[in-house]
Amino acid sequence: MDILSVSGAAKGQVELPDAVFGKSGKHGVLWESVRCYLASQRQGTACTKTRAEVSGTGKKPYRQKHTGRARHGSRRSPIFTGGGIVFGPKPRDYGFELPRKARRQALYEALSARKADNSVSVVEDFKLAEPKTKELAKILSDMNLSGSVLLLVDAVPENLKRASRNIAGLTVLPAQQTSAYAVLQHEHVVFTEAGLKSLLTAAGLQ
């Protein structure tokens, strides 16, 4: 694969190993990884009150017999308006853990899918002299990157971080912190040389 400059010109070649970019077939682990990520994002703050927690008198609403109505002992019963909720949601943590190997496999599956779509690029670097959004937007335009873009670097420089905040659809992450969900959420995945090396080092291929 060509290594591009920020102007879009080819500057060299790099190999994308099949161990990371040539996976296919295990879509179950990819689905599980996305489900795990989304579950971890849930706040889990939904809360309802039981009959012990709602306000209301404990007095029997009417006599037991000879009213023609069903017998009741409290207005806080779940069948009354304003009564307690049976089996309603309570604050909880929805997150769960996937094994490290499964998370890594899912990431490789996602990267392989993007490579199969010709949506993976490698650039020399994304150094910016100033934190200018206009300058970064021009670089993306010169590289024919439209739509959502995931830029994976070794470490996020402050200028790049500030310049990218106001570009819709652009996400900048350290390569070792990316996930299968992040890859699938973006139409294009762009590595810097250092970012690709960081990812392959984490995969034990460097």
C-alpha cells in the first residue's frame, strides 16, 4: 500500500499484514464487541419507585366487603395510578467485559472489512504548525477523504487535537486505543506511519 503525503502524493510503500488486515468470517465476535461497547456507554440511571417508596397513605381505601369492588388494602398498590412499579428499572451497570483476545479479534475483523472496501490509508504524518481547523480540512480534502474519517496516530498532538474538534465526522485517536466500534462507525480509516507501527507493535508484529 502507498504511503501518502498530506498533499495526497505517494511517498513510499508499506505492507499491511494479513494477521491484522486479512481476517474474515468471524462476524459473531464483531457483533459481541459492538454490543459490549454500547452496553458500557449506558448510564444505567433509570429508576422507578416500588410501593414501599411512593408517597401515599397506608390507610385502607374502603371497607373490605359489600362495596361491589375488589378488596384493596393500600392506594400505593401497583394497580392504582400513582402507585408503585413492579419490577421497574433500578440504577445498574449494564457493562460487561470481553476477553482481550476477543476484543483484538473484533478489531482486526473491522480493519479487514475496511481494507476490503479500499477505505484504509496510510499517511506520513499529520503535523500542524498551528491548531487551524481550516488547514486540517484542506489536508483531508486534498486526500479525497469525505464523510466520516477515523485518524489513528501514535499520540495525539495538541495542535491536531484542537484543530480536529470542529470538523464533523472526524475522530482522532491513538492507534492502541481504537476499537472495533470506532472503526465501524467511520467510512475511512487513516493511519499515520507511527500510528500503524504502534498498532502492529501491540499486535506483536513489529
